[in-house]
Amino acid sequence: MKGAVEERAVELGAYIVDNNATVRATAKKFHISKSTVHKDVTERLKGNNPQLYAKVKLVLDKNKSERHIRGGMATRKKYKGI
């Protein structure tokens, strides 16, 4: 994905908010690394678009609080053979 970094940060932030997406899912969708997504939506978006940053932060905080549950479900699925 090419283009201005600020535009990319806004586009990534909008995708995360609209789809309630994780950093990993967003990286996969836009074919960029997780660290790039994280840096764009936490650092660059904060100075560029504070309103969108606040919405993205809520989604990321929610995802972070639920990640141990998703990990447990993945492990269960792996060993149960589903």
C-alpha cells in the first residue's frame, strides 16, 4: 500500500473502527506488517486525527482485553480437532 503516511493512518484507523478489527486482521487486509499498522494508528493518527484516534484506541483496548479468550479458544480448537 503506497501513499502518504498520514492518509494511510487515517484509512487504517477507519477500517479498524468500522470493522472492529484487530491489528493483525488490519495488517492482513492491507498487506502491511502489524508493527506498521500499530505505529500508524497509535503514533501518527494521534497527531493527525485525534477524534479518530480516540475511537481506534477504544477498539484496540477492547481487543487487548479479550485476546486471552481468543487464544484459549484457538488452543481448544487445535487440540479438539475442530
